[in-house]
Amino acid sequence: METDIKQKKTYRIKMQAENKPAPADWFVLIGLVLTWGSSFILIKKGLVGFTNVQVGALRVSISFLALLPFALKRLSRIRIKNFHLFMIAGLLGNAIPAFLFATAQTRMDSYMAGTLNSLTPLFTLVFGILFFKRRTRWINITGVLTGFTGAAGLLYAAGGGMLNIDLTPAMLIILATMCYAMQMNFIKNYLTGYDPITIASLAFVFIGVPAIIFLTAQTDFIYRMIHIPSALPSLGYIIILSVLGTALAVIANFWIIKRTSALFASSVTYMMPIVSIIWGIVDGETFRLSYFLWILIIIAGVYMANRPVKNTTLAGKQTYSFSPRQRKRFT
């Protein structure tokens, strides 16, 4: 308990302040772009041998096992009354999106899923304003509206200019981005007193065991591994996705959130559509040049939404405001 308190006090000002990104932060961000931009094609390959529910459960289960050694080492440092914070973070940013993306990609190309995922920074801003008292400017609001316009236009173009397209998979992706956005704001406001490995590993502790039980007891996973030839290669793709694209990438993402801001961390989605589009074309998916216009509009909207809000004193020094709840946690 004493270690927990000291750790939180050490991070309280440094980590909650939204600092300007350093070169190291940009380097990690680019790595996340390449990793997460490739995750959609890996999900597609995983769906060859498994159902969407199994892909989601496998992604959570394997990530949990990969992070379990770190979790066991850190579990004793956490107060029991704070366990629910890690469970909420795990559900919002890992468990729910894993199943939503796998389900959506049974009826949607991987590059389209990657493109719609770029709405995450917009929802990060919206939720920050609505629930976490984030300050904003008109250019940020304009960016949100522009980004949503681009997303609507992209879906319209994907339907061949028809309004009677199947919006269900798109809505699932958008719901997943909303979960990501809420998790980023949640971590920035409630878990900044913990290091990234602690956040990532403990978040999976509370969702990993149920995922394993569900996978082995409620699905035909074992049967598929024994009798379906495509299951083993698909498992390989999901392992890559889980270890690199989920476990290690989540740690890197939390590291960026703590050093900079939730909005900067969510900006990884700027370039993710490019990576996912390249993989989609390589895999033979149909891509129309008209999509570029709407993708550029989405990226422009995300850029405007990500413009920082300066908070300065009369002396020109940057200051940071904390809610009463935040101040109480660190005293």
C-alpha cells in the first residue's frame, strides 16, 4: 500500500500534465502506426480458421498470457479498491473492441475497418469535453464535424453511391472507436499514477481468465484446432496480432498517454488507414480512388480536432487544472 501511494504521488503532476511530444514519443507513435495498421489484415487472416467470437476471445486470451508474468509481479502493489479501475480499462480498450472488430470484419474489408478506426481521436475529444472537462476551441469542434462528414461520405462511396448499404459492420467499428476513446480519457484521468506495464498487464488480468474459459468451454475451438487445417495458420496470425498488436502495443500506447496526452496518443490513427489500405490492396481487396477524398477529409478532421488548447498564466507559463476528484486521489 505504501509503495502504491508513493508511486502515485511521484507521477501525479508529471503524468497528468499534457506535455509536448518529444522525439521519442513520435518514434513510438510511428511504430504503433505500423503495428496497428497491420492488425486489420491479421484479423482477416484469423477469421479464415475461426469464428469472429473465437478471434476476439483468442486475442484477449493470448494477450493475457503474454502479460501475465508482469501482472503477477505487480498485483500486490495495487489496492483492492482500485481493481475495478483496471477492469474498466481492460473492458473498454481491449475486450469489447476485440469482439467488435472481429465481428465487423466478417462483413467488411480490412482497409475499411482501418479507415473507420481513424475516428478514435474525434471521439476522444468529444468524450473529453463531455465527461472529463477538457477545454476546447472552435477548430477542434470543426475538426470533429469534418471527420464525421468524411466517415459518412466514405460509407456512402463504399455503397456505390447508394444509401441502402449494410451499416451494421460500420456501426460496430464506430462503437469500438468510442470504446478506445473512452479508455484513453479514463486512463489519463484515473490511472496516471501507474506505469504503462502495470496498466496493460493488470487490465488483462480481469478479462483474460473469463476469455479463456469462454473460448475452451463455450466454443468449438479445440475441435477446430484438431480437425480444420486452416485453424493452425490462423492461430499463428492471431498470436502475432495479440503479442505485437495488443500486448506490446498497448504498453507503448499507455506510455505515450502518460507522457503526452490522450488526444496525441489517439493520433496514431492518422496514418493507420494508409497501412491498412496497402495491406488490403496487397490481399486483393477492391479499393476505389474516390475513397481517397473521403479519407483525406477524415484525416483533416482529425488534425483539426487534435489542435492543442493552450492554457497559460499572465507570466506565460503553462498551467494545468485538476478536478477535485483528481486532487483528492493524490493527497
